[in-house]
Amino acid sequence: MPLSEEDFSTSQALVVDPNPTSRSILVSQLRDFGMGKVVQCAKLVDARRQLEYRKFDVVLCEHYFSLESISGQDLLDDLRRNQLLPFSTVFIMVTGEATYAKVAEAAESALDGYLLKPHKATHLGERLRQARIRKISLQSIFLAIEDEKYEVAAALCLERFEMRGKFWLYAARVGAELLLRVGKYDQAQHLYQAVVAAKTLPWAKLGVARSLLDEGQTAKAVSTLENLISEDPNYADAYDVMGRAQFEQGKLDAALATYKMASTLTPASISRLQNLGMMSYYSGNHKEAEKVLDRTTRLGLDSKMFDSQTLVLLAFMRLEAADRKGLQRCHDDFVRIIERNPENDRNIRLSAVVDALQLIEERQYARVIATVRTMCSLIKEADFDFESATNLIALLSQLADKAIQLDEVENVITTLGLRFSGSRALCELLAGAASVHPPYVERIRISHAQILKIAENALSISMGGNPKAAVQDLIRNGSKTLCGKLIETAYLVMHRYTDKIEDAKNLFDQVHDLRERYKTHISGASMGEKKRQAGGLTLRVGISNEKNSANKPALVKI
């Protein structure tokens, strides 16, 4: 339905304010504007639940909540980071004089507007009207996104930016995010830099760093991020991206410190707590990880932002601590999660890992060995992913730590190491999963060295004047190991030397088949479920798709 600047009769609004008088005033004013339905909440936790499961056209949210550890801005950040706030929702922050500076700073990238208390009804009406005008003005861009015509939408954004049309700055941000999504990292980088030149904004500088990181220029991205953090030490999204960069470099300790800073800045962010807890686990600090992930579970178990891998890692740590009751709670929490969404294959797969850990704790070794052998039989399947690999390695390590070792286990560890340890970051995650049994850690690192040697040898052959032989070698070893690094290296060599390779089409078809079958073109170091990148926008789209899917709105993650 087209948006209207003035007609709110079919719209729904949510008012979030701890002060009953202030809340009553806002509700009354919205009703005077003809708002169809108004829901009100006094607590942020109740507002979070409403926004996760219902769609609102307008949200008015107080910034400061004296009895809560988080602010309205923290709520907004978490909703945006986890794709839970539709584009069409007008989000206006309400604030007093003391917090005005913080809200005004956030408004440039996150809000449709803000109200300074005390306010008049006409002020609220004007904010609502201006926010609607912006959404109407940009509607052609978002209709293109809903139709999944991302390059068309990006072109519309670029046109508006170049002409300095209405809302050109916001359009530039959306356009740059779309360019990142379709893999045009250099164009996205140029657009972010143009925004920085036109009007220095933290999110544009962060966008430059993100495009550099996606393009593989990690060192330059880190340098950009260091400058941004020195200019604005409280910019939490910058720490998120810095942590990701350090993580991809394999610098787990540095990434851990960075994620800790991001979590300190936003202590109630479920996503950042999960990042910190998971990084602590893979860095070997299981005691700290257990505390953080336990808090994450208590804070966010019923939230859509919660990642079930959190429970898996908690279960591993509770097995190590011989905490039978804690392990049972992990199992019970998974039962609740699966009852809410019984069709989610990932949750069912992760729950099976926790069930296996319970069998170990109960010393039902025959049953757990049968379960683990079934998992081992799947390690060369196309849909066996990195997360499954880390969990299986951790399971095998727990068994080995208890002197229970399958005959085929060393071959399994080697196969997983060759397939998934293509980068230093991935190697260190696998090694972290195997930490309770050092011989497996060593075997994984040997596998990583083998992959690097194969890739380096192929590149030497290519630079020596025989790119076809290099591609053939990479295809042969890539098919054998299923390693994403080797398959992607073959792809890069093919593109660089297409004109010099005889029978290029046949080789390209082989590489394309491997990339598509094993999804190596979207692989990368990650902990838990991949979500929106920090500093980016997430556009909730696909109105028609929402109606056709069972409670699964279509999301564009950019």
C-alpha cells in the first residue's frame, strides 16, 4: 500500500516510555493524529518482544530508562543489527536535554527523527510527516529492492547522490550497501569516500573500511578503522568491524579485546555478547566464555537475535566442568527453541550435538560413538558446513580426552582440516574447537600448512607462464580436499588468465560447478550464524513474500 504523508488511519504505533504521564501524552497525541492503533510499553524488554513479533508503522521510544541497564538507542541498535526493523517503520527517539547530544549524533545514521522534551503536538506531527516524506521520496529505490533488482536500486541511489537530490545522503548509504551486496566493492568504496569528502560522517568512513575488508585489503581496512576509532572511541560498530578484521587475520587475542570493548560500550547487546562469548571460547578462555554466554542465554533466549550455537558452546563447557544440571538446562532450552520453530534444520542439527554431550556425561559411550560415526559419515557432503566441522571436532576431542577414540578419527580430523582450514582464521577456529586434545590441534595446523603449500605451488606455476596447469592442479586438489581456498584460487587464476588458457570454457565449467556445489564463493571465517555486518543497513523487504511464507519475512542483508 502506498505511504501517505498525513493519513495514519490504517497505521499501528508503539510508544515506549517508562514515565506514565509522558507515555499517556504521546499516546493521546498519536490518537489525535488519527493513528489507527496505538500499543504502549513501559519497559524495553516488552518493547523488544513487541517489535520482534509485530510490525509497527511508527515507534516513539524514550532514550533514557533509569531502572534498566540499556537505553532506547541500545534497543534500536540491536533491532537494526538483527534485521528486525522494517524499512517502512518510522522510528523517532524521545529525549530530554541531558541526552540530546547522544541522540542527535545517532540520528545521522539510525533514526527518522528525535523529539526534545518537552514538546508540542505540532512538533511530533512535523517529525512524522518529514519521516513519511523521506520514505515516499525513496520508495522507487526500495520497490526495486523488494523485486530483488539490486543493481537497478543501486543505480537509482547513485543518480540521486550525483544530482544531490532529496535525501541524497541516505540514498548514498543505501546505494553503497547494495554495491557491497552485489560484490562491487571498489564502486562501494568510491561512493563511501565521496560521502566522506562531501560530509564527513562516521558511517561513511566505516563503509570504506568494510569495502576494503570485503575486497581482501585487510591491512588497509585495519588502518582506516584505527583512525576512525581514534576519532570516535565510542563508535561501537567500528569495534565490530575491527574485531572482524582481526579475526580474519587470525589474531584471535586482538579480536577478543576488540569485541570486549564493543560489548562494554553496549552491555545489553545480545549480538555483541555472543561475539564476545564465542571469541572467548575459541581463544581458549572457557571460564570467561561460560559467564558471557550464560548471560547471553538468560538475556536473549526468547529473542530472534539469539544464536543457538551459544547453547552448544555452553554445553561443551558444562561437560568439561561436570555440570550435569547446566548441561540439562542447555538440552531443555533447545527443546523450547525447537518447539517454537520445528522446521529449523540448523537448530535440530545443533541440538543433536548437545544430545551427544549428554550421552558422554552419562557415560553411554556406545550410543555416543554411533551418533558421532553418523556425523563423520557426512563430512564430505556438500551441505556439511564449517559450523558442523567445528562442533564435530570438539565432540571428537571430548571423546579423545576421555580415552575413547574411533579407529577412523585421525582421517576424519585430517579431512576436516584440509576442507575447512583454508585461512589462518579458519584454522585457528578449528584448533580452538580441538583444544582439549592437543594432538588434533597439531593435525589441523599441519593440514592448513598443506593447503597453503598447494596454493602457493599453483600460483608459482601460473606466474611461471602455465596458468592452465595451475588451474588443473587446483581443480584436482580442490576436488580431492573440497577446500574453499583452492577452489576460489582456481577461480581467480581462471579470471586473470582466461585469454591465455586453452579450453578455458571447460575448466571454467569445472570450477563453477565446484564453487556452486560447495558454496566456496560465500565461505569465510565466522562464529555462529552470519548476520548483518556491523555498520551496514539491513532492509526488510518482500511484502508479497512475507505473505507467502510461514512467519519468515524476506530479508536483504547488506
